[in-house]
Amino acid sequence: MQELISIVIPFYNDHDHIAQTIQSIANQTYPNLEVIITDDGSTPSLSEAAIVDMLKGRDEQHQLNTNVQFQYQKNAGAPTARNNGRSLTTGEYLIFWDADIMAKPEFIQKMHNVLTLHPEVDYAYCSYKLGNKEMTGKKFSIDTLKQQNYIPTTSLIRTEKALLWDESLKRFQDWDLWLRMAKEGSIGIFVPEVLFIAAPESGISNWLPSFAYKSPWRYLPQFKKKVEAYERAKAIIQKKHNI
């Protein structure tokens, strides 16, 4: 049997997307998965039975192996939910899969193939879509990473190299994670394909077009608060990492 890949899903009140997200996991061609879902104090709480049934259907249809675990926590935020989910994983590989992600069936298989071919790298990432907007990745470069984050949260990591999430950060937790891993010597590899879609109306949708950060558009009412929040959060990361 192929190496076990652990999928950690932090969930908070995203009931509109979770069924599609689980279905996209059920459709994955990679055969050996475990799924850990941490409900971060949702109201109502996630229907555990419905999710288990969906993933059991994967195994019955494709003759694959999927283990499912649930845990519940008082609302503490996605980084805490990811860390708590991580504590239950047993796979050689780890992927943090947000509750609004719909991936192509070959997503995990392609990412795993790349890491198998490149034992010198510690994680693989790809381009993706935020709604209809393509978020194009870049070839891995530490210097570029210090300037901007181009690596999505939903990337495949060798578990032994994965660090815990900084639970004190409200934004850019993924950027912080990749920077801290880089300091430990970890490097990534870019898979130049769009392999998943994130729902635009979810919390990830603070994205603004690049022109919105420049004068005079940055001062327009529809952009001003978001630009200021972005810059405050970016300054926190820059200070933490001396960049």
C-alpha cells in the first residue's frame, strides 16, 4: 500500500461548502488517506455521520482506504484547529485542507508524485483559483518568499518537516509557516498547474486586485480598510522575521 497521507480540515460554520469539499476528497485518485476534521465551535456543529458516509462511499466505490476522525474544540481559530488536527495524524505526508477547497481528483496524486521524484524538497504546492481568479504560483525562492507569500495553505508536506502554526497570528499564518520552515532549511517545489479552487465568499476572500494597493485607488472607501488591514498584518510578519 502507498504511503499514508493525512488531511487536516479546520471547520468553522462553512456549512455551504463542506459537502463539496468532502466530495472532492472522496474523488481523489490517491488510494491511502486519513482525514481529521476539527470543528472549531461551529453552530450548528458539523454532521459527523454525513461526512463519514461520504468518505465510506469513496472506499466502497474505488476500493481505497480512508480513515476518518473528528474532534471538537471551543472556538479558537483556524491555526489552533490545524494544530489540534495535526496532533492526531499518523501519515508520512500532511496536507492542511481548508473547508472551502474543491480539488481536482488527481490533486493529491500529482503532489505526491512530485515529492517522490524530489526527495530533496519538503513540500509541494501548486497554482489555484479563488473563485474565477487564478492565483498563479511561482518557482520556489526564499528571497521571493520574504517579499510575498505565493504558497497556499493547501500544500503537501512531509510530516516530519511540518511545524506548528502560530496561533497568535490573525492573518498570514501560512506565510509565517513557510518562512519558519525555510529557516529550518525546508524548501518547496512548485507544481505548475491549477489543481484546486477556493470558494471566493469564504474567509480567504480578502484578496484585492494589485492596483487597489496603489494611489489613488487605495484611498477609495471600498478598498481603504482592507488595504490598511493588509498592511498592518504584513508589518507583523515582517517584524517577526526581520524582513
